Amino acid sequence: MLGRLARWLRVLGFDTYYDREAEDDALIALCRREGRVLLTRDGRLARRRTVPHAVLLREEDPDAQLREVAGVFGIRRPLAFLSRCPLCNAPLVETPRAALRGEVPPYVWKTQRVFARCPRCRKVFWGGTHVGRIRARLSKLGLLE
Ligand SMILES: [Zn+2]
């Protein structure tokens, strides 16, 4: 149940694997193979001896979880703000506006200049009011200078 936390970590630019369907053994194997830290709310999983590095999260609320993770790792600001796809974790690729005609709503195409595309899920991102809301949220959590 850490999907929202995963999305926020990606917004901050952290390489974050998340799969709610994954079996414990597969997650542990992935952590070992890729040198990842396991974030979990499952104490039994966190204590398994084969887990190289686990952080047991106490909080339930996603904002509080983000604060908890930031505290553990000393995160004070984004690593690379809005550089990863929040849905699938792939690094976003800046995409020329001309290539996106017909792919984004006409108003967005007319008013926005900078676009990025996720090479994995193909979703297109642009600046806009939601970016202001994301900044406000992170600033409230003390994660934007
Ligand atoms: Zn994606």
C-alpha cells in the first residue's frame, strides 16, 4: 500500500520500483540484484535475513510516509524534480512541441512550450497548474527550498 509514496519519490527524482503484486521473494531478489533499499510496512518482511537493507515504515498517511522516508535518508530537496515518470519510474525525455500536435489537448498545445514523454508508458507531461500544486505540497513537507 505504498503506491502514493512511490509516486512522490519519483516526482522527487528517486529511482523507485513499485509493484503491489510482487511476491516477497521476488522483491528481495530485486533489492539484492539492483542494490535497492526495501521500504515496507511489513515488519516480518523487513526482518527477513535475506533482505540487504530495509526501512520499516510506521506511518500510514502518504505525506507522513514521505516525511518519514525523507528523515531516514536525510532528504531535504528533490534529487531531480519531475525527471521521472510518476506512474512507471522511467526517466522522462524532453520532447519537441511540434512532435506532439494532436497528442495533447489543443489548449495545452497552444499554451505550453516544454513537454516531456515517458519512453516506457508514452504518457506526455507538461508544466501547468498541477506543477504549482506539487511544489506547494512538497514545500509544506519541507522538501523544496
Ligand atoms: Zn511512464
